[in-house]
Amino acid sequence: MTQSIKIDTLLEARWIIPVEPAGAVLYEHAIAIDQGVIHSILPKAEAHLQFAPGEQIVLDKHVLIPGLINLHTHAAMSLMRGLADDLPLMEWLNNHVWPTETEHVSADFVLDGTMLACAEMLKGGTTCFNDMYYFPEASAKAALTVGMRAAIGMIVIDFPTSYASDADDYLAKGLAMRDEYRQHPLLSFCFAPHAPYTVGDKTFTNILTYAEQLDLPIHIHLHETDDEVRNSLKTTGLRPIARLHQLGLLSPNLIAVHMIHLTPEEIRQIGSQGCSVAHCPSSNLKLASGFALIPSLLNQGINVGLGTDGAASNNRLDMFEEMRLAALLAKAQSNRAEELPAHQVLQMATINGARALGLGERTGSLVAGKIADITAVDFSSLELLPCYDPVSHLIYSAGRQHVSHVWVNGKMLLNEGQFTTLDEQALINRAEFWQERIRMKKNG
């Protein structure tokens, strides 16, 4: 008789949607996990014969999917959620966000804000986020404290803040942070020049040199508003994409965020250069920035992932909402109900984000040999009954409130909707502390 293989965990579920291969839905299967890695995925009956798990978890009314990947956010801005709503982007930035940041942003602010954001994302099934904010070492510390996977942005702008004095200082501090944390398995890194209107050509050239040497992505807001494009033409004589192309930044390492105001030629250009796009539908709508041409981008074979943006401009870090909105907007734009079907939207929220971050070989799908970053969604609620197609259900019916369990690196961080490692009340207390502090200063 063959001896059973000892493993750490066996997860059994009604459905497993591995994302790779595309379109696959596995019924009554199990995921064998050992040392944080997916050992195999197989029918439950076979799993019972092959494995001797240290822990066996049966989720017989659930679907298991790869952990969701938030391809663009400013996690610490959770502490500015609802601070200034219903305003145009530049008025929102100039008159509210930037003054508040000048007054309050510190390593403590970023640590507390990122912890709050991580907890919100984790409850919504997100296991990895791509961050862009000041004091990135505090963001890294928060992600590690929670146990989430994070791509930490080494932010760069050309004006001073409480974090750094000039572009060289931003780069030096970012690189030092990367050196400190680079060996940690939960962390990866991006260069994060804020936007073409806050970063000069010399700084872009320096960033490109480092990015090529270190083979790191460059994460940037691009073509977000009409004003951005018009002002670029006025000050440089070039549209932002043309300027970045001239500087050599268009490449497979570029993660371009928003990408709303594009010409057909620009779409072909970023497609030919292999750039990735982070689509943030809720933020685009709320700031009235416009409608990203996602069907056109996809038709060019461009890798498109999904992001929430920060909670100050969304106001939710809810990837289920982004998936549903992305699908509905694409159908309305194209006048084709079959545009951006459910499976493709799930790919955008998982494997596409992983590929953009250079993590596609490690996470983003449920495949033997990949890291066990897994989200379980409970389909037993009456508002989710009946279920004919679990993938369609995920995109059009389920919400973050239906996420029951989350594993990162094989470790369970959410169990029946409750944190296993975090003190939720302590997070609430810190959020209330910052709320009062910001309110007093704002009204003072």
C-alpha cells in the first residue's frame, strides 16, 4: 500500500477557479499545500488517498480563486477617506490632499494608514497590492505585520515633502529601503515616479537607468485627465506618452495607471512596446476623469490589470467592485454584451496584475508550484442563490462581504471573515486618532 504524502494543508471546495488554464472551473476538487506552496490540485477523492494533511479544511459551499491583486493603490491614504469628495482631480489634489499630506504625513501616518488599508483589502480577498506613497519603508513594515504580499513603490517627485528633499533624495531613500527588505519573500519593488507633471526629464532618465540595471517595473500615473495632456503639450510640446517614449520609458516594465485619454496611435504604441495598464474604474468615474478605452487596449493585446486607487479617491479598496464595474463599462463602451466576459475580468484581477509586477511565475493563479495565495468566497447566502456559473457569480453577484477565508504564502490570515493575526479594534482606534487630528487641523 502506498504511503500517504504528508502535507501542511488540504483545502476542499465545491469549485476551484484556477485562472490558468483560462476558462477552467474544477468541481469538487482540493488544493494540497505544503510549506506555503501549492503541491497539487486534484479531485477530492484522489486527494484523500494521496495526502495526509496536518490540517484539512472543507468549504463545501465555496469557490476558491487566486488571491486578488490590486495593481494600483495609495494604501496610507485610507486615513483620508472621504476627506474631500465631489471635486475635480486638480482641485482635490491642490486644495485638499496635498495640504493635508504636508501637514500630517509621517512614517507613523503611513504605517497606520497602510495597516488599515491592508485589513480592508484582506477582508475583500486581496492578497497583493502595488503601492505608491511616501515613507515606503513604513508601507513595507505594515504589509509584513499583516502578512500580505506587496509591491512597494519607491516614490519619486521633483519637489520636497516631509519624506525627501529632492528627486535624488527620494531615489536614495527608496533604494536603501529596497536593500533592507529585498530578501523578504512577501515583498517586491517598483520605481514609482508620481506622474509626468511632477517629474522632470532628468529624474525620469535616472529612474530608467536604475530600473534597467535592477530589472524593476516603473509604476506611474499617465494620461489620467484632459488637463494633464493639454498642459504637457503647452509645457513640453509633447503629449505625455510621446515624452515618455522619447525618454525610453515605454517598455514591458512600465505599469501605466489610468490611461484614459488616448489616441488610437498611442494605444498601438503602448501595445507594441509591451506596457501594462492598471485600470481603476471607480476612481476614474468618481473624479470624472473619463472612461478608459479598455476594449481597445485589450484588442491590442495589452496586459490590463485592475486597481482601486487610494481610498481618498474611490472611497473603497474593493476589488469585487472594480471587477464588476470594469465588465459593465466595457460592455457599454463597445455596445457588445459579450465584451470582457467574467473569466477575462477575473484574469485582470489576478494573473494580469501578477504579470505586470513581474510576479506571474509565483502568484496570480492556482497552479502546482506557485505560492498558495488563495481567497475563498462563500456562495451560501440567499442573495447568491441559485448559482449556475460560479465565475459569472463572482463578477456580477458576489461582493467582498462574501469573502470567508484568505491565505497568503499558505498562511491563513482570514478565517470565517475574522482576522487570525490582527487586532481589529486597535486598527479602528488608530483610524479614529488620525481622523480627530486631521479634523482639528482642518477646522482650526
